[in-house]
Amino acid sequence: MRIGQLLLSEKNVSRVDLIGIVSHVLSLSRERILMEPERVLDEAEQGKIGHAVGERRKGKPLAYLTNEREFFSEPFYVDESVLIPRPETELLVEEAIRIIRTKDCPVVLDMGTGSGVIGINLLKNGAGSVLCTDISPDALAVARKNAHALGLATGIAFVASDLFSALKKGRSFDLICANLPYVALHEWEGLMPEVREFEPKGALVGGMKGTELYEKYLGEIGDYLKDTGVLLCEIGSEGQAAPLGAVLKKSGFEVTVLHDLAGRERVIKAFVREKAGHPREAGRGFAGGGGAEPR
Ligand SMILES: C[S@@+](CC[C@H](N)C(=O)[O-])C[C@H]1O[C@@H](n2cnc3c(N)ncnc32)[C@H](O)[C@@H]1O
């Protein structure tokens, strides 16, 4: 069979996905696949493509079939032990890079790193050092593999930890980022089968309401953030920013919410509010109020 025939013959898998599968099996770019419709596929290639197409028909996401997803213009290895990185998360990364650029050699924590997309991009974009943590050792192995593949040998470390449990008290960060699970248990059944049947539930469900894990995390975060530090966390469904923001405000944080391109509340940004009677050290402080950035 020729590539062109194959692309025309399959009706149940989208053309984009078919091209992705063929390009992965033949180790050729998508452009080359389109430029070589007359190329004859040998038996082994047809077998591998047929198998992947069958899996795709059953709903397996393309990223798990090709073991790749692009994020922030970098190719990341993914498998079923990690969430497939979502484009919405780029908003958090963009904001994190803006914050990093206001600081000198910032120390960053990426909590719930999964495939490592946040931490790795922050190290590539100016972080002094990054600690990536996750409760899943399999996810950490993927993150480590990605750091290695993207040429990051130093400045990045990986630690298995249930939230902050494996981190020493007193260890503090200039920036803490997290994209922790935030889907409510009752929403899980309503998710697309492609997500529900293939992506790790532990990377998606944050508790009955969805916000329980974040509530616990935000309750502990004050012990690990420098006085001048900033935290960013990605949130999900509408209505999560208010209760999570309230947890932070109660602990003395100044909170703002960033919206994604669809206008949805997507990222909570917070930093420690200056306490009355406890002025910050000269040069380390920031102009209180007005949402000014701590340096
Ligand atoms: C929504 S995924 C995000 C993955 C990645 N940061 C991203 O943005 O694509 C959430 C990650 O949090 C991890 N996680 C879940 N519960 C955790 C916990 N209690 N402590 C640390 N990590 C946790 C999951 O294993 C998963 O990798």
C-alpha cells in the first residue's frame, strides 16, 4: 500500500491523526509524509501503522501513540503515566517567565510536575534552579527523561513527594508553580472517554469538589515560599478561584486571577502581603497594594 492510498482509505481516524501516526512510524516529518504519497509502505510498516490506527479508533490519544506532545514549542515525551500537557498551561508558564525575569537567579519549585513541562521550560527560560516534585515515581521518570532529552543536565532535580511531605521545612523558593489535579469527582464521569479511559485519574481528580488537594497544598505553601516569593497555580472549572483565593487571603497573601484566551479563570497568582508592623528589609520589599510585583 502507498502512503496516499492509506490516507484516503481510513475513514474513522482524522487525517491529521493519520499523518501523525505515519510520521511517527516512519520517523519522517509530517511534511515529508505529505510530499511522498507514492512511497510504498512495507509489511512491517503497514503492521505498525495498522496497530496504531486500531488503537486510535478505540480512543487512545494520538500523543500516547506517538509518545510526543509539543508544549511551548518543545517536543515532550509522554506516556500513559503522565497527563498530556494542555495548551492552557502555557499561560502559567508565560507568567512564570515574566516573574523569573524580575528576580536574580530564582529558585523554583514545580509541584506536580508530570511530564516536566513547567519546570523544564522555566529552567530553559532563566530560572537559577528548579526542583520538580510529583507523587508519582513513574511521572518523575518521564520528567527526568524529558530534561535529559532537552539537554538539561544541571540545575534541575526530581523528588517524589506527596505535596510538601518530602521537602525539609525551611527550604524555600522564589517561585512555586503547580498544576495539581482540580477535577471534581462527579465531573470525572462526564469527561471525554479519550481522557477518562487513558489519562491517569490521579493527575486529574482533586477530590469530591475538585479543590481539596489545592486547599491542603495552599494551606502548607507559606512554609516554603520566601518572603518575596510568588506562587502560581492553574485552576479548572469556574468557581474555584474564589474559595482557593480565600484560603490564601486568610494566610496573608495578595491574590490576583489570570484569565485564559477563552476568558476563563485559569491561574491564581499570589504573594505575601506586607504585614503591618513587620516592614520588609530595605531592598527586598515591594510596594504593597496595587498588585506590584515583588522583586
Ligand atoms: C494535572 S497533572 C499536571 C502535570 C504537569 N505539571 C502539566 O502541567 O502538564 C497533575 C500532576 O500532579 C501530580 N499529583 C497528584 N497528586 C499529587 C500530590 N498529592 N502530590 C504531588 N503531586 C501530585 C500527578 O501525579 C500529576 O502528575
